[in-house]
Amino acid sequence: MTDTLLSVRNLRVVYPGDDGEIAAVRNVSFTLGRERLGIVGESGSGKSTTGRAIMGLVAAPGRITADEMRLGDTDLTRLSEAGFRKLRGKRIAMVLQDPKYSLDPVMRVGDQIAETHRQHVRAGRKAARLAALEMLEAVQIRDPQRVYDLYPHQVSGGMGQRIMIAMMLIAGPDILIADEPTSALDVTVQTQVLAIMDNLVRSRGMGLILVSHNLHLVSSFCDRVLVMYAGQVVETCAAGNLANATHPYTRGLLAALPELGHRRAELPQLQRDPAWLEDLT
Amino acid sequence: MIVLDQTSVFYGKGARRIAAVRDVSLRVAEGEAFGLVGESGSGKSTVLRAIAGLIPHATGTVLLDGHDMGRRRTTAQRRMTQMVFQDPYGSLHPNHTVDQTLSMPIAIHKLGDADRRVPAALAEVGLGREHRFRYPHQLSGGQRQRVAIARALILEPRVLLLDEPTSALDVSVQAEILNLLTRLRRERSLTVLMVSHDLAVIAHLCERIGVMSGGELLETTTADALAAGQVSHAYTRELLRSNQGFDASGVA
């Protein structure tokens, strides 16, 4: 496939533990084209770590190994920290969960966007400001001039997340990794933010990785879904087909969700099978 | 069991006074489960806090079991309503063992017999004796929420107030906690008032549901009507649609 933006084969992230190494992520292989890929799983399943590993954001003592990790023509397995620094923002960008914590609290939001722009593109202050204003408009902020001069505590959660998206997209990356981008937002705002992100990603022909614990959200938003359990991808399926998933873990998760209009006296609880922990090849 | 009549709650003073809850009236019968949904800032948690007596209500009345709740409540009145909070990481004292956490309310309310009550309360929420002398950081999120529920139930309240009890938990753990709450409610014929932004969770546990926005109670409906899409308010419809996952057509 010529349209593959990212290919990962046998990704493994390990942390040293008391009794030998603990693999937070293991045997993870996937490719990403110009599509929306969802990664779902519960806390500790390694879904966020997978996203971070792609950006080289696993801090020591954690270690990343992979048979192959390739972004276009760049081999990520051989890349130095300086190489990653050039890559981040420019070619891969990441939207984090809570804008309250991921924006710099003492810097005007517009300046934060402009800073990203200047980091990657040769531009003067004025040009960067204009680019930032344009980007704010692209994420449907009504009064960009006014919002530019606000501090993060002065904007709402939904607006903060749109600012975050603006900041991540201003350098025109190929891939956007969104780690629980809407979990801190109200459901009604969630849809808005996702729609904005979706439009921009589509119109720019980017690849999107959406990391989330919300099965409904992922199955309705993405094209393809990876289901992770204990560091491994246990199942890959088309998002629309998630209801027909075959792995007992995925089925257990789906069954445990309360459903509107289908009230059950008791929710079936997930019975974890130790066999799910075995290495998949 | 719970009656709110034209209840308002204000924060701040003078010109900066903000009505967090405005003229909310609702009745919850004994043994009933009532749910409140709405987005952040809609005042749903404030209603809960006003009923629990954690904040004073400015106008209107709050009746619990037929008694008017004034500014000060008696110990017995406080004991009647107990609350479970959203974040099991924040609502347990990090330096107190489970035993200390559960013994505190017994001491305050002078119930005595802590040595029998604590293990019994733990058993009831599905925790074993081995958890009794652990600290919160030695427990998982689901286990902590069980401790929080045990802390509320150890006083044998008649009203249980739940503020987003499962939103910090994984789906599989959420199912366990919801099942636990369903069982406890049945066994103790508790009156439950639950707040959540997740319509499916609310509809699972509660028969009647109130929708709040901007400090007002927009409408009261039943779980069945909500599932069938029979709602009168535009806001409720939007909430219903957002809960069904992502749908780009719903965004202008």
C-alpha cells in the first residue's frame, strides 16, 4: 500500500520491575493510512503507551523496541532524541486529555500556538500571529482576536481542547494522535470537538489515532479499531463491526455496558481468562 | 422521602452572587431511585449537596422524611443521608487505613461495636478481611469505590446520594459497582438519588430521571420514555443524541 503513513511491527515497551521486566506493550503491529484508527482498552492496557511510543515519549527507565517502526521514509527505531524533537509537532502531533493541564497556564493561548508555528516554520512574530489566528478560526473559534490574548484558565474545556487541536495542527503533521481528547468534556461538547477534529484531519489527508476507553465513541467515530488487553492487541476489526467482535474480552466489555432502552436486572461482569495474557504471535 | 420545593442555592455575595440552582422542585418516594443528568455546571451536584446538607439552600424548602431541614441538622438527620463521591482517589483519606475510614463515622455517631460493624460492612460490598487494614493506595479504583460505598452504608442511612459514582472507573468495574448498588438498594430498600452525565448508567439504575441545565430542572421523565426518545425538551434530545456516540450530522 503506497498510502501507508505509519507502520509498526512487534512494538514492545518494557519497564524494569522488581521481578524482571514488565512489558506495558508487547507484540503490537499495525499500519496506519489516511484513516481514523481507534485504540480501545481499559486502564493499564497499554493504549496510551502505544501512542507515546510512536512519538518517542517513553521516559527512562522504560525502553522501546520494535522490529519495524516507520513513519513515511523515517525509521523511528533508529531516531535520536534530537531527531524526535524535530519530528514531534511537525510530522506527528498529539492531543492530550485535559486542556487544563496540557496548556501552559502562564502563557497566552495564541502565543502558545504561534510558538509551535515558529518552532517548525521559519516565520517572524507577525506571520506566526497571523497563522495562529487563522488556525483558531479553522477550529471554529468565533472571535480569534479576543481568544488569542486569553490565558488557559479563561477558556472553557471545549474551547481549550480546540486550542489544543489548533496548536497541534498548525505545523501540518501527517499523523495526529488523540489520547482521550474528549474525556474531560461534556457529552454535548464532545461531539463538536470531534467533528472539528474530524473535518480538519480529513481535509488535510492526515492519519488519526484515537485512543479512548469509550467503546461507543470509537465505534461511531473511527474506521478501524484495535482492542488492547494487557499490552497486546487482542482484536482488530472494522469500527462498524465492533458489535460482532469475536474475542471474549471485547464481547465482555460490550456486554458490561449499560444500554439505554435495554434494561437488565444485572449487568454481566467481565470474567477475565488468564489465557488472554499469553503472548500472541 | 425527599421533597424539594422551589429550592434555590446561591454562591457568592452581592453583585457576584450566582444562582447555581434555581427553583428546583422534585419529589422522590421512599425506595425510589431518581437520577439527575446534565452537563457540568448545570447544578446537578449542587442539588445533591443541598440535600446532604453540605451547603445551605437559600430559598425554598428541603424536606427529608417529612421534616424540614434547616441550617443546622441533628446528628440523626445527618446520619439519614449519606453520600458517595465521584473520585475514589480523592474521597478517601490517603493516610487512613480502610479500618480507620470506616470506624470514623461509627465513632462520630456513637454507634459502638466497630469491631463487628466494620467487617460486616466490608463483606457487604464484596471486600474481604484482608482489605481492612490497607491504605487507599493499596487498593484498585473499584475497590476504593467499594470502600466509599461501605463508608456511606455503615451508618445504615435511608437515603443514598451518589455523585457520578462510576465515571472514574473502567467499563468492567463500572458494571461491578452498578450491580453492587442495585443489590444493596434492593436489600436495604434505599432511596437513591444519583447524578451522572451518562444517560445509559442513569437509566440502568433509576426509574425516574430529571434533566438539568443552567441550574434549572428542565423536565422529569422516566427511563423508559427516555429510551423510547419521548422527550419534550430540545436540550434533552441533544443529550440523548450525544450519548449515542459520534454523529457528525448533529453538528452545525
